[in-house]
Amino acid sequence: MSSLEVGIVGLPNVGKSTLFNAITKAGAEAANYPFCTIEPNVGVVAVPDARLEVLTKLYTSKKTTPASVRFVDIAGLVKGASKGEGLGNKFLEHIRQVDAIAHVVRCFEDENITHVADTIDPLRDIDTIQTELCLADLDVVDKRLAKVAKLLKSGSKEAKLESEILERVKNFLDEAKPARGLNLTEDELAVIRDANLLTLKPTLYIANVAEDDLAAGNSYVEKVRALAAAEDAQVVVICAKVESEIAELDADEAQEFLADLGLESSGLDRLIHAAFDLLGLMTFLTAGPDECRAWTIKKGTPAVKAAGKIHSDIERGFIRAEIVNYDDLVKLGSVTAARDKGLVRLEGKDYIMQDGDVTYFRFNV
């Protein structure tokens, strides 16, 4: 997997673009990799990982490269987007390209910021977006069923299976329920994966609140949490305005500011970690005098496939993975000391990588 890509969606005036602009500003002047703006609505930001800083000092690495997340600011969707309202088709197509959806929901009152429906009602807003995504998926499913119907006449078993799965999805979408709620098996998902349905995208909710509600939340947030719990989804509470202010500060000032708000981390940091968790991702680490780097992989990835993240030649010529636990390495101060204590392991192709494994791959050229 290359950089995780998260689409930020929501109705107009919910704080979506304010959040994205804060993300952009957070790294705009960083000299190293942590952040870059690729185009006006796409940005890449580093995944916060204190372990990298520690390893960089330990190895006196010339370069530090964190894992990254690409955020895509998808223009505000409106009712009728599935039929092209508000350039809806274009924006829906943008959503099809991302790995996960971060749905920003307005959970604050502000008479100076209008709402497209005039009143604040996060559940209604979620339903509006969800309905448009379901309608867009229904159109895709109907076209797909029509195509499969022709193959069914030839007695194709593959077409029969696909048709059965699509009919189940269609019935769910007809009730304005996202297809991810069907909990299809991996085999079933594989059959319809190339349909690229919007409502199969893993989704989390971002409750955008006023600064005063950041620590404790409010009644709007509780409604979003109740809905998310029913979907087995996560909720990240942020204040987009506060994120904009944090983005202007250096690291020490930001921590002090967060402490004054009763928070341990920024909303952006919590959003990134929630997105990783949503997609079942983790990182393993490589370290040396030239570079200290975090690599993103799926949880459950075997060592040989992790090696392929670095280079296909390493996967092809894989011999062993030399692995030391991060905590053991830092405690003892070097790989040599860890090896003397018997804490450096040689693992084979089938070893399942663990988050934070500090790894050196042995391979044939």
C-alpha cells in the first residue's frame, strides 16, 4: 500500500475546508518530507510517531522519513449530488478514488456561519450525504446487474454469484443503508471490488465542535456517537478553528496550547491514528546512519511481503528478517547490545510483522 488516502467529505459550511486548510498549513514550511501540497485539494501529512525521532538520534540518521497520509478535500456535497447537483458527479468520482472517508459533521452553533438547511442537525446532515452516496451506488449496481443478466443466460456460475451479491447490496441500498453494513466476506467483496462502491468505503465521523466543547463534547456529538456505534464506526471530535491555530505554532507552543485545552494531542493526530485503525494499518521501522523510516503495511502482513514494501528485489531474494523490538533496542542502546542479550531474532517469510518492529532484511541480489 502506498500512502493511505482519506477523502474529507461533508455538506457545505460544516468546517471541512477549514480543517483541510489547517492540515495544509500544519506542514507548509516544513523543510523535510512531513508534508507537501500536491494540488489545491490534495495534501500529504506525516503520521505522528515519536519512535522515529528516538531512532534518528540513536543512529544519528541523516534523514528521517515518516509514514504518510494523503488527505483529499472533496468539495461540499449537496442534496441531489447523485444526480449532478452542485457538480456532484465530479465530486462523487473523487470519493471513489480514496481508501477511506472522513465525514465532517457540524456540531456547533454559529449565527455568522450559515447552514444549507438553516438549522443544526448532525443526524439529518449525515443522512443527506449517506442518501446521496447510496443513490450513486444504486446507479452503479443497476448497470452492473443489467450487464450480468446477459451472462446469466449462458449459465455462468460466476455471473450467478455476482448477481446474488449485487441483489443483496441493492436491497440494502434501496433502504438508504450503506453497503458496508452488509458485512460481506472477503470472498464476496472480491467479486464486486471493481464496482468500487462508495458505501463500501470504510468511514469515520469527524464531529466539528466549538472550542468550548472540545474537551467534553455536546449533545450533538452524543447523537453522532450513537449513530456511529450502531455502525461500529469511530468518531473523532475536533474544533477546526483550533486546528488552524495549532498549525501556526511550533511544536512546544502547540503542546502547551493543547495542555491548556485539556488535550494530549491535536485533532489531526487523532484523525490520522483513527484512519490507520479504520483500515487495519500499522508501521514497521528501518533504521541506519543514512535513513530512519516508517513503512505502512496491513496488520497481519508476513515478513516477505513487508520486504516488498521497501523494494521488489528484497521480496524476491528474501532470506531472513532480522528483527528487534523497539523498546528493547532503545533500552539497550544498540542492536549489538540487543544481540548480546539474545533479543535480536531471525524470522522467516511467514513471520507476521508487529507494529514497531525494527527490521533489517537479509536478501540475495
